[in-house]
Amino acid sequence: MTTDSLILPIALPLLGALLATALPRIAPLLGVLTAALTAMSGLWLTGLVWVSGDLSIVLGGWGLPLGIGLSADGLSAALLAMSSLVGLGISVYALGYFSGSERGLHFWPLWLLLWTALNGVFLAADLFNLYVMLELLGLSAAALGALTGSRDAVSANLRYLLVGLLGSITYLLGVALIYTAYGTLDIGLLSERVEPSALVSTSLVLMTAGLALKAALFPLHFWLPPAHANAPAPVSAALSALVVKAAFYLILRLWTDLFATITDAGAAFILGALGAGAILWGSWRALRAERLKLLAAYSTVAQIGYLFLFFPLLQALPPGPARDDLFAACVLMAVTHGFAKAGFFLAAGLVQKKAGHDRIDELGGAAQSMPATTFSIALAGSALIGLPPSGSFIAKWVLMQSALETGQWWWLIVIALGTLLAAAYIFRVLSRAFGQEPTPQCFITDARAEIPALLLALASVALLGLAAGPIWSLLGFEGVQI
Amino acid sequence: MSQLLTWTTLLPAAILLSSLVPGALIFLLREESHVLRGVLNMAGAIIKLVLVAVLIWGVFLGVVFESRVTIAPGLDLVLHADALSVLFVTLSTVLWLVTTIYAIGYLEHSPNRSRFFGFFSLCVSATVGIALAGNLLTFVIFYEILTLATYPLVAHRGTPDATRGAKIYLAYTMAGGVALLIGAVWLRSLTGPVDFVEGGVLAAMPEALHPQLIAIFLFLLVGLGVKAALFPFHGWLPQSMVAPAPVSSLLHAVAVVKAGAFGIVRVVYDVYGVEFASQLGLLTILGIMASFTIVYGSVMALTQDGLKKRLAYSTVSQVSYIALGASILGPVATIGGMVHLVHQGIMKITLFFCAGNYAETLGVHKVSQMDGVGRRMPWTTLAFSVGALGMIGIPPIAGFVSKWYLGLGAVEAGEHWVLLILAASTLLNAAYFLPILYKAWFRDPPQEWPNEHVFDSRFETMGALLWPPVITAALCIIAGLLAAAPFSPLEWATLIARREYQP
């Protein structure tokens, strides 16, 4: 039972990818079917973790240091739930988006492979398997990004591929150092054994740097905007909402779990400062972007920045309910961004399809003729700004409160500026939707394409913003009791 | 925090949902389903009115109504009805009903009605949420939702002017929202969850924290002052006059401006506590800002030729009466400020409805075009006159009652300078309203109106446009004449003051 539930979220999409390659003619059907099954298996596993706590297994009959270990705790389960629901939304949307096009046939195997790698990252229990999954993730992501075949897309994604490889190699160097010192790569075993030393610190720096490159942490974000902005809409959604989260997840795991005894306030401050830079620079560039998808891509750079603001505060707070709250808020922020950004990109894709381009200044007519899509952009946008009642508002509230309680008030300035900049770039888009174009006749014009975007955006606002409690339960936190 | 589902825990949520659900459904309607949209709108408004009537009775008897949802551990969304929230809920519910009727008439044949009425309902839901918010977190949430819900209403017309007005509105309110958020989070980090309690909760804080509490108050004041249009944060209000008339009415009388003023009242009385706020010297800051805004708004109103702009600056001035009432220590002044929350609402909505009628029926947008409108549209002009005279403070109209109590409260508190402000404001109000009345009633009408529409109606204009101002004008007189009757706004404000100053 446990065995199956841990393997299925990885095995199902892999199987689907193979079948979709073998039978290209029915690839879309296979793809959506696999997506539904994968999502169900992911949610099932999340449910199991909720009910019975952490799970882990070792495959292949070997003992722990040798066998392939998989494990799921609250953190991985929360992200797995996100990847399941967002992945399902993207799949349903892609069915309509690619219908009747040649490119769709290549989309499905690559997308399912990407999903395999993603779930693999969330569930892998040792550092080497994580490397393999990361590599697979980078490869499939770059291939997907280049799917349009345009020159911009190919060159951007070639760069994405090279950056991804550089990131993985740097990470692998760090892993090698750890292995020479401790002779094991299992996260559970290592976290019991690691002791502060120059070698371990070097390894942490290398791994973090490699992953920061993959997570597009400022100033290593240069590759992200062109790669994400030039991909087809469902791919952009997957890259921005899910793929960068994988690298972030690993950094969070390393810093709060594996190397929790090694990290210090200075190092965490550097991560926070880079995050602050990402918020300001990313938001500024989003504000100046001429194209809708480029705006969304820069907004991802900024949102990743918010996630890194949590590190100096997590470092400063002693273990206890206050730190648990902050950790849960960090997960909430990551998950909310996943839903919101996926919804945003899917909706942007529809606007782009309708208008034939995505130059923001000329989008008025297209935006106004599709109320549901514009509404999705507005909902997702308010989650990106961090307005209530979105999940990111709650996360930001806890973040600001922790900043004040630990005396690190300067992060508040960054958050305030980031919020205002985000409002400016989101409403720059939304203001186009209030022109004097003819009135659309009804709210939803194309159900199959519009509903996934709308539901994802709605989840980031109504679901995560008004009922964020399950994330706390999933992580096993009681919360601050008053 | 699980809660038994009883009528006392469900009623506040039901009041909120009675406009939220119809609003969500209206978005989904096809543009041409006029009847269904009208039914949804009116059904929501009437159900809300009935529920609020039950709420008033319950709160009067001392029943505790509270709906509580836990968003995350330690972060609760609380809807709680106390006497002050009932005052604001009732105001917004009654005026929503009237404004809905008016808006249905006003927007007949205009585009994008599903979008308009959808956001209109969201806007009222957010206002009711603000009124019923039981803690600071809930207040902030609904306060920001209100910003989001009103933006599309201001931008509704889609003209370059409307887009610009909406942009300015957003810039001000977003910046204010951030200030409010910082203040709210800061306060929470010092005290834990900030529940609104009659009489305030902060008086017991150690003395060492007092400087921080003052700084927090300033952040909150900036955040709330933007919506309440306190000088120097009022710049958005005249700009957002580009919105359709029902929106202006709602923004000025009920929703946005009132939300800011209501927030100031909440923070002064139910967070800091009025005595403690006075002890920290916060009331002085508030009083100076409010007084300055009262005079400034009136002076600016004098110079405006656009009728809606003149009314807008008049709002800037009049809403500050509420803040002024909150800034004077003493129950009588409190009553004056609180009751003005309602009185300003019904008077100002009357004036905006009338301005909308002049614009829709005759194409009259400017004060200089108003010669003789009283002969062409006597009922509208009568309603306008009631509103205007009430604003000046002439008995027996509602505005007189507010000014009387404010003045009396100032004398009681020994703050005699307030009388000067009131006198100056009264003179200025007369100076910018009386010329309009003179023109309207005593000058000869022009040969031709700028853009006259003839409606197929027995009256001077469409029935749906005429009745709302007539009804609200009647309310202005009733609220003034029957001020001492049970359940009048004044009696209710007295009840609030009694509960706030209870030892």
C-alpha cells in the first residue's frame, strides 16, 4: 500500500510518457488520462501523509545507503498536491490548446516526463537520485520550452538547458563532497551525522548556488524571462508554476532539514538580500515589460524572491510554534504562487491566441471580449500582489509579523515596495480590460480552455486564502495557540 | 475552532452572503437577461434588509452574534455584530437597496451591465464585511477587497478619463492599503490578535511600548485616511467623479469614504480606546487633521463649477465631521460623530442622485448650467434642496442634529475652538450650496437644455431615477424630525456612546 502510493506519482507519468511516445496518434487522450491518474495518485499520497504522517520506502531490496529511497513528509506532500492539481489543470487546458496541431504530439511525452521528474524531486530521499531527477527535469523543461520552434524560443531554451546543466553540475559537486566525507547520500542519515566543518560548508554553498541558478534567484535569473515567455502557454505555466519550485523545494529542504545545524544568520541574510533584490528588480522589469508573458515571467522572478525572504527569519526564530507558523507560511506562499502563476499564464495564453499577439498596450479588445479569462488574470493577479483574500496575503502577513518579532524590520520595506510594484504591473494589464469595446454576451466563451485557468486562479485566492489551515495540519503543526 | 451552528453564529455570515452570492451569479448571466439580473439584485437587497432587521433587534436586546472561520492557526476571520457595526450595516443595506433601484434605471441600455452589477454587489458585500469585522485582520481583508471591487466601477465607462481616474484611485488606495497592513501587522506582533472590543484593548499596554503604539496609530491613520479622504490623502476623490452616478453615490455615501471614516472610529474607540488615545495625544493629531480637512474641502468646493466635483469636495469636508467627532473626548461628541456617519450618508446620496438626474435628463453637468432647473424638475430639485440645506445644518434636517451634538460635545469637553471650525464650515457650506439653490429655483430656464432626454413617464424623469432621491430626502427629514424616536440614528448613536464609555 505505502509502496504503491509512493511509487505511483512517479511511475504513472513515466508510463504515460512511454505510451504517448509509442502511440503518437492517441497521445492527447493518453496524456489526459495519465494526467488524471497521476493527479489522483498524488492527492492520494497527500491524503496518506495527512492521515498517517511521514512515509518512506526503499526500492530494489537493498538496505538504505545503497537502495533507491523514496519518502514523503508534509513538505513534499504539500508540493505534490500542488503539482497534482496544477498539472491536471495544465493537461486539460493543453488538450484544447494543442488540438489539431503537430506540436501537440511532442508536447505530451515531454510534459509527462517533466511531471515524472518533478514528482521525483519531491519524493526522492537521497541526494544522488535528486540529482538525476533534477537533470531529467531540466532536460524535459528545456525541450518543452523550445516546442514552438521559433528562433527566439530555441535560443532562449538552449541557454536554459546550458544554465540548467551548469546548475546541476555545481549541485553534483556539492553532493560529491558530502559523499567523500560521510559515505552516504541518504538525507535522513546525513541529517543525523553532519557536523560543522569547512567541507560541509563548501558543499552547502555549492549545492545552494547550483540550485539557486535553477530556481532563478536574482541575480542568476537572467535565463528565465526569455525561456518562460517564449514557450507555449501550458508550458510556460508548468515552467513558472512548478519547475522553479522544485529547485526552491530542495534549497528549503537542505537549509531547514539536512544542514539545519550548519547554516548561520549571515548566510541566511545573503539569501534574504538576494530575495529582496529579486523582488525589486523582477517587479520593476515586469512593470516595464511590453509583452504580457514577459511580464508574467518577470513576476516569477519577483515571487521567487519572496520565498527567499523567509530564510533569514527561519534562521532567526528558535524552534517552536512561531517558527512552525513561518515555515507553513513559506510553503503556503510557494503553493499559492504555483496556482496563481499557472492560472495567469494559461489565461494569458488565451488572450494571446485571441489577439494574435501579447503586446500589453494593444490587448484591450481581446481582454474585454473574454470576461472569464480577464477575471482569471485579475484573481491570479491579486494573489501575485498578495492582496486578500489570497494565500499569499496570509503568507505575507505571517512573514511581516515574523520580521517584526525578530527585529528584522527592514524586510517590511522590501515587501511594501514589492506589493506596490506588483499592483502597478498587474493593474497595467487589467486597466486594458475596461475600454469601450462592445459588450461580450456571456461570461464564459470557451469552457474547456477558460475553466482550468479560472479554477486555478480561484484556488489561489478563495481556497488558499480562506482555508489555509490544511497546510499547517499537513506539516504537522499546531500553530500558535492563543 | 469549531463552533456550533446556530442562528447567532450564522446571521452575520448570511448577511454577507446575501449580496455576495447574487453578485457571483450576476457575473455568470448573459448580458441580455435583464429580468433575471434585476430579480437577483432586488432579491439580494431585500433579503439583506430583512436579515439586518433581525440583527438590529438582536443587538438591541444584547444578543451576541459572531461568525468565526479559522483561516490558519492564529488567524481568524471574525464577523461580529456590535452596536457600531449595526449602525454601518444598516446604513449600507438601506442605501444599497435604494441605489440598486437607481442604478437599474440609470444604466438602462448601457453596455456591460453584468460586469457592473457583479462588482456592485461585491462592493456592498465588502462594505458589510468591513462593518461586521470583529478583528483587525478581518477589517484589513475586507478593506482591501473593497478597493479591488470598486476599481472596475470607477473604470466602468472606459473613457480615457475614467481609466485615468481609476488609476489615481488605485494608486492612492493601494498605498494606503500597504500603510494599513504594516500598522495592523505591527500591532498584532505586539499584542496578538487584535479583537475589536467596546472601550478599547490597548490601555493596559506597558508604558515602554507607547512610542510604538503612536507610530502604529499613524500608519493606521494614513491607511484609513486615504479612503476617508482626509487632507492630504484626498486627491483621488475628485478624480474618481468620472464614475457613473450610482457609483459616485455609493462611493461617497456608503462604501469607500465611509469605510475609511468607520475604520478611524473603530481604531479610536475599539482598539485604542478613546481615553487611552487621548492620553497618548493621538486625538489631537486626528482633530487637527479633521478640522483642517473640513475647512479645506469647503474652500475647494467653492471654486468648482462641475456639480459632481463640488459635491466631491463637499464630501471631503463632511466626512471629516465623523473623524472630528471621534477626536473629541466625551460621549456627546461621540454621538455627534457617529450619527453623522448615517446623516452624511443619506444627505450625500440624495445630492448625488439628483446630480445624476440632472445629467441624465437635461445634460446639465455644471453649476453654471443650472439656471431654472427647479421649474423643469421640481421634485428632483426639492430633494436636492433638502440635501443641501441639511449639509448646511438647517433644522429640522438630519445635518443639524449632527452639528448640534458635535458643538455641544466640544463645549462639554472644553474644546471651544471646534465651534469656530463648525461655524466657518457652516458659512462655507452655505456659500457653495445656496447659490445653486438660488439659480435652480429663481433664475429663468434657458431656451434649450444642453442634452435633454424625454422619458416615457408621467414624471419629470424616469421613475426609477426619481423615487430614490425623493425617498432618501424624506429619510433626511425624518431622521432630523424624529431624532428622539426609538431606533432613530441618533438613539442608536447614543446607545453606542453609552456602551463605549461604560466603565
